[in-house]
Amino acid sequence: MQYVGIDFGTTNTAVAIADDKGAVQLASLQGAPHWRTVLYFEPGGKLSAGAPAIARYLETDREGRLVQSIKSHLASSSFSKTTIFGRRWALEDMIAAYLRQIRAASPIDLGSRAVVGRPVRYWGAETPEDDERAVGRMRTALATAGFTDVVFEMEPVGAAARYSARLDHDELIVVADFGGGTTDFSVIRVGPTAGGTVLANGGIGISGDAFDARVIDAIVAPALGRGTKYVVDEFGGEALVPAWLYSHLRRWHYLSFLKEESTLRLLERVTQGARDKVKIERLTRLVDEDLGMLLHRSVEGAKVRLSGTPEDRVALDQIELDLPIARPGFDSWIGEDLDAIGRVLDNVLERAGVNGKDVDRVFATGGSSLVPAVRGRLAERFGAAKLEGGEELTSVAWGLAARARQVFG
């Protein structure tokens, strides 16, 4: 018997499998421990996901359509379908297509049962109805992909299960899960006798993608014409380039859908009358040539490298973009986000009835937990000696598989 845990993330997805004896291993996805959560649609109808999707995107010179961060649409009441090469795709069908590709890439038959991770709060969920919508859509997508017996578990609880598997004693821990779209906190008693008792949890739709968006707002959008004007009539009347273009630019899951006919026609009009043609031509090429993934990879890469160096650059040769970025600037741009995240942590600790000195360990997981400013905030609150990380992109999947053995075993 095998027990499957699926961590379907905004940015990355991982799958783990537990056996009857409790041993857990990550499912190799064509040789990789995790995949990017992306889909690539080609004009002829071919569809690929994860690492193969990115490879095809580059091989075909971006002639298709790359869709990213599809998880971030789950709670939205305004987004349900999109048209890709003449076919209408429901959000659930896109997620199901991705999950089927995951199933096909796994060397082990994943079966129909799984424990699937969910954030404490889905990105964009403001009401209980939004949360119900997100869970319902996810359940539909899973069933369409063949996972008909599903239990949802909080992602930080999965991470806690991974951490507690190392312990020979009980601890009171805070799990800080900094993902692509959301940040979640859980206060949990773990260990051989504690049994994973959750005292409180909470989350917010701010994390790695939001940090990337701050970089785009600060240095990329101005280099692509934000704040510039264009001529709108034969009398020389001017208007600002529409700000909503740059709002879409800052998020992967919006940028993926900018390449619509109406947007391309607008960009053509703006380019014709642009006061700063170089910048607007960069923006137009970015959208028309579907360079969003490359732009965000450049932004994310610079962010990651800033964890080990004080300065770096955001560069995209295809549109002659080369912008300096320094860690102090980046830290200041995300300060407002870190404050909001900190308030959620305050609330979780208060509801759990504990303070920093009561906590034995802080298990920080998710790719954004490696950002120095993030770790600095946690160290200020709990002390650097209490911070622990590791397996940032796979610990949740590991823990979900362990939970699947408890649930289905």
C-alpha cells in the first residue's frame, strides 16, 4: 500500500509517497524533486507542464502560450475561463491538465487517493465563500485528474510533520511557510507524544510573488514606460499610458493573460503616439513575444542572488533591459509586506496563547524563507538560534504523504 501527498503550489509542485512502514520518498518527476507550476499551450494543440513546459517554451521560441501561477486564481469570482488558441479553458480544466501531467511524469502510479495541501488562506480569499470556491474548484480539478478520494490538509501542518519526524522529544514550534503566493503560520505541539496538536494558524496572500512584484514596481515598470504619456488625438492631446497594464505586469498569473487581441491593439495605439517610444516598445515586445516568464525568472533570480550578495542586476536581453538592484533597496521595497506578514504572526501567537520565549523552534519553509530580510524578522522575534530550515521546496509534500498514511492507513 502507498500513500500520496501532493503539494500543489503557486510556484512549485512536489509529490511524495509513504509506504506501510512509514518511509517517505519524493516522487521523481522526470528526474526532478519538484516542478514549476506552469502550463505551455502550443498552437497545434500540444500541452506540456512543469520542467518540460519551460523547455518547450524555449525550444519553440515562445510561439505558444505559457500560463503560470494558476493556483492564484482559485478563490477569484471574476476569473473562470480563458481562451487559448480558440479553445475555452476553465480554470479547473487547466489545473486538471497540469495534475495529469504530474501523474504521467511520476514513475509510480499515484492512484486515486491523496492528501493535498492547501494554504491557511488562499491568495485573494477575503470571505468564507471565497475559500469554499477555491476548495471546490481544487476538488473538481483533482477529481478530473483521477484523484477522487482527497483529504485537504493545511500546508504548514504538512511541514510540521516533516520537522517532527526528526524529533525524539516534544516541542512547541512555529511553522513559517513562505510560498509563492501565500505566507502561512501555525503554532503546533509536535513530537513523539504531542501528536501534532495545532494551537492556532493564520495566513495572508503575500509572499514570494509579492516580493517580485515590488521589484517590478520599483525598477522594471518605469523602464517599460509607466508614468509616461502618449498622444491620443490629432490635436496633440495626451494621456498617461494605462496603469492597469503595469498592474498586470507585476504578477505572473495576470501577465500570462495580457496577450489578448484587445490588449495588443491598445499597445499598438500607445506605441504610435508614445512620447518615450523606446520604453513602450519594450513593453509591447514583452507582451507580444510572450517574454513574461523570462522577465519573472530574471527578477526572481536577482532576488535569490541578493540573499548572498549585496548587489545584482535584472536583465532581459530580448528587450535590452539591464537594471541594477541592491539589497538595501529590495529590503525597503518589501518592508510593507513584511509588516503585514508580521501582524498575521502576532495574531496567530496571540490566539495560541504563547509568545516568542515559549517557542522551542521556528521551522521556516518555502523558497521565500531564504530571503535575508524574512529571516531577519523571524530572528528579531524569536532569536536566530531558534530558526531552522531545509528542504524548503519539498518539506510540505513529505509531510502530506506522512499524513496520508495516518488518514488512509
